[in-house]
Amino acid sequence: MKVLVLGAGVSGRAAARLLARLGMQYEVYDRSPDSLARLDAPDVRLVAGDWHPELLEGIDLVITSPGFAPDSAPMMAAQLEGIPVWSEVEFAARRLECPVIAVTGTNGKTTVVEQATEMLQESGLRAVAAGNIGRAVSDIVLEDWDVVVLEVSSFQLTYTYSLHPEVAVIVNVAADHLDWHGSEGAYRAAKARIFMHFEDQNLLVFDADDPGAAQLAVAARGRRAPVVGDGRLRPGTFGMVRDGLVLPSGTVALAGAPPSDPAYRVNLALAAVAATEMGAGPGAVGRVVGRFRHGDHRRKVVAEWDGITWVNDSKATNPHAAVAAVDSYPSVVLIAGGRNKGLDLAPLVARPNIRALIAIGESGPELLRKASGCPSSLAGSLEQAVAMAGRRANAGDTVLLSPGCASFDMFRSYEERGVVFCRLVWDHIDRARAGGGGAVRS
């Protein structure tokens, strides 16, 4: 068998390493010569530049990366030739010999995967997070694990066919990546592939209050564990209550104060239900939940100064995530915008607690057109947006960077966007402090 790997990013390089370890013949295509230069494959044909259909001659299998949309030239050519196309997850997961928890959703996947993995590890199990987080599946597949916790994106699921997790988690489902999938129906169908091979003994864990997740769950075979985040448990549901965490196995005492944010409460409960199903102990679950802290670029307090709180939520790259962030604060000066992914941005600027909007990036003009309920301004840069927000904000306000859009119009990643925002906030505060007052650095 001869394989063509599309893309020399993280997943493509991992697939190439596994192909080499398995002694399989392969080639790699990436438009960027710099990406190919990161591959350590001296005897392998590496092709950069424009795509040519001749690259498929003699190829029996294509392993694709998320950077290649279904309507891209390489994918269309492979389909035309009748060549199977697999994700890196599909290729590697066929060789997994241990139980799998698979997690998908529009937002919150990383939190659920990280916390479930930590709960399992705290219980003494050899557990690893892989897939769309941490290590690629190809890099962990030949190692010895008790449980693998996979974060799987809609891109990966689209070309994954045989994945059969013991436990699947659907965090939430809202419109996202429509520029890649082509329609909301295709996006939701990709998410549903996470339970396509479920049997009666398998468990689906999902947010019962999220319409998209609850709708998908109806079609799943097997057992269901609906989770809620507001503490108002209904019969048959699970989640946090005042004195603990209610799970199918019983109530777990928490060794510390859990977060008050309902989105994080439901994510931790989803992780706990999945982890206990795979052997995590109640004490370990309680300790992990009790010490939970927000990750970088996800609703992270940057500073508090002059009664104003500055929050970095750069990881919110779709309106669903940004709305959840906005709803977490009573009075918000919102910095939003970037590269839209074919999504409706109107819900992002319709929240009643947005006191002012500062729009940035390619989608800035679109946001201004839809922001009829609050004062709004267009900033030419993130630096200008921070300065404008500082002038708009009053004591009691939260200045929130929650773009609701991708970062690629202005930055290389949402991480870079968040790092730049933090630096700009402290530059702004340092200038203001020179005139008196104090700030709390977080």
C-alpha cells in the first residue's frame, strides 16, 4: 500500500512518523516548503507548491489534515479517482488496543478532555489526552495505556469511519466552521459520527440543556447520561449541586470550591461522568474538580484596575463561545471580530449586558451593522481597540476580548491574539497608573 499524506502540520507529521514505524510507503504534500522542512524523512518524496492531480498516481490511501476542506483540489481529485480518504485519527485509532473516551462539541472540548484525563490519572490509571489536543493519536497508538481520551473535531470526524469509543461526550453543538463544511447540516452530521458505531453498552454523555447536543443524542444507540450545569437537576440528569457532584455512581464531595460559571460546571460534570464510567474514583474526581482553574485564553482575568476587570477570552472563535462568555459578566465592554467562518454574528451583539462594542478585523463592519442596541465603534487594530475600550469602560465593567471569530486576519492563532491583548492591557494600565491608582495583575 502506498499512502499520500496531505499536510505537514502536527497531524500530518505524526501520521508520517507512524507510517515510518509501520514500514509503510508514503509521500507528503503541503503547499508550504517551510512546513515540509520540519519533516525528518530523508528518503520520502516531499512535494510543495501548487497541487497537481498526478500526485495521486499509484496512491492507495490519502491521509488528510484539517487544512484541506472537502471542496479543496486534492480532496476533490481523490474523490474523483475513488481513493479512500482518512483522517489521521482514523488511520491511527484503528491500531488502538485500549478503551477510548471520545469528546466533541463546538466549545469546551479541551476542558472536558483535560479534566477527564486528569481524573483518570489521579485514580492511578495510565490515561493520555490525544487527538485535537496534546499529542496526535499516531504518536500514542503504539504505547501502553489504560484509557485514551480523544478530542475529535468536526474536521477529523468527517473522515473518520471506524472509531468506536466506549464513552462519547458531546459538549454542545452550535453552528461553526460552515466555511469548511458547507452547511450546518453537514457540520452536525460530522459531530454525530462520534457515536456511529455505538452498541447497547456504550455511554453517551451530553449537555441536556444544549439544544444541539440534546437533538443529536436522540439518534444515538446505547445508554445516555444527560448533564446540566445550572444545579437544577431533573430526574435522570447529573451535575453539580450545592453539596457535591451528582453522578450515575452517586454523589461526590468536592475538595474545593467549584467554578460558578455554568459553562464550566457542566464541562466538569461531563468530564466526571465520562471518567467515572472508565474507572476514575470519587475521591480523585472531587480533588480534580476542586482545583480546577480556567485555561489560558479562556475567560482569563488579565488585570483589575480602577474598578474595571480585563478578561482574555481569545479562544472564543465562534459566536456560541463568545455569547457564553458575555453572559458571565453583568456589564461588558466587548472587543469582538476577526475572520468570520460563515456564521451569523447577530447573536453575539444582541446580549443586553453589552454596554459598548469595539469591533475589530475583517468582520468589524458586519458587527457594527448588527449592533443596534449599544454604542459601537470600529478599531483599526487590537491596540486601538484596547485604548478605545479603556475610554469606554467605567467602574464595574468587564472589558472582554471574546472575538467570536477566527484570528487569521490579524494573527497567526488565537493564542497570539490573546498574548498580544494581555500585553496591550498592561501597557494601557501602566500608562494610566503613571497618573495614580493601582492595579491587580492576574
